[in-house]
Amino acid sequence: MPRNSIVATRYTRALIEVRGGTKGLEACFSELKAFWQAVSASPELEKFFLSPVVPRDLKVEAVNDLRATLKESADFLITLIDGARLKALPEVIESISLTLEEAAGEMTVTVELARAPQDGLLDEIRSVLQDRWQRKIKMTTVVRPELIGGFVARGAGKILDASVATQMDALKQSLSSHS
């Protein structure tokens, strides 16, 4: 697991603990996403907030000036600034997103297919994934012709590889180990 993912998970857990659970976390999540989108869209803001040369007090003052907009997230942002962890905010946002999905019994999954799906195929795949992972599945699709057929589903630390390419590789391995 990458270092920022570990940091993000810890900060997410701390945020949930301080808030007394995931209730109301959606508003904080939305504010953090909007803040990061604004910062990452502006080279000046990004340099200001992420530079170690800019004093902590100036960054905290800037967040405090935004407190009317960042009602649910200002204190958390200041905590990230104090810990010199604001660079980890994109991973924290992703971690919070996964936590909210899990609390709602949902999972976002990317389904890779060899070609654009025919009518009904995505519903069948969604049904298979919901049965297997016991969550409501939200899907996005990607076409990857090298899969030959079948699909690969990836989401929240889970992978289901039902591609023809993988099945052919397994058969090839099996045949070569028996010769």
C-alpha cells in the first residue's frame, strides 16, 4: 500500500472518530472535494498551499478566511496543514469516498470489456458482482480489446478477472507445467 494511502486511511479514521461516525460526513467530503478542485486548478493556490516555504500560519489564515464556505471541513484542513499532510488530500478524499460507499453498502467498480457491451450484458455483470461482493454496484466501463472476451471488474481492493485472455494464460500455464 502506498504511503499516502496509509496516511489517508489514518486521517479518514480520525475524522470519523472525531465526528462520531459517518453521519454528516457527506457535507465534509463535498467541501474537501471542492477545496481540492479549486487548489489543483490554480497553480498559484497549489503553490501556496503545498509549498513548504509558505508559513503554516498563512495557510491556516487562508482556510479560516474560507470558514463560511468550509463549515464542515475547515478544522480538518487545518489538521492536515499542521501535520504537513495537505499533499495527501486527494488520497484522503478517495478514502472518505470509499468509506461512505461502504457505509451505504455500495461499491464503485470499473468493468473492463473486450468490446462495447451488448444490451443487458452490463445488467448481468452487475448482478454477478452484487451477488459475489454483497454490495450495490455502481459501474463504469472501459473497452480493452486485448481481453479477447469476458471482463475484468476492479473496485475497492477487489478484482474479478473473468477474461478470456486470463483463462487462455491459465490453460497455457497448465499445459506447459504438464509437459
